Amino acid sequence: MQIAVLRDNSRGVLDLDGVTHEVDLSLIEDPRVGDYVIVHAGFAIERLDQAEAEARLDLFEELAAHASGSDST
């Protein structure tokens, strides 16, 4: 997910394809708007660089397409 808004109390609003969630950012050092993070159980647990985030999002899209039967490969 990508950090869209930072709150004062170590929380932020994160976005993934237009779906937003409020998440605890206290486990991420110096979170910034625009950062990509992995979220588990309401906590951001790891920061990703943009290339790694895009690669993982592409992989999730492929897995979802395959699971839904719309995989063309």
C-alpha cells in the first residue's frame, strides 16, 4: 500500500487502487507520504522501494487473474 496521508499519532491513511485504510505506522522509521509499505494486521511492517512495490503489485495482479480464471497464459 502507499502512504497517502500522515496523521500526528503514528497513523496514516494508505491507498491501494483507490481503496483506503487507516494503518499504524509506528513500526516504520520516518514514514513519508508516497512511501510503499507492506501492511499486516493493521500495521505497516516493511517499507519497499518503488520498483519492488510495483513488481509485487504486478505479481498480485497475475495471481488474481489466474485465480479468477482470466489468465491468458
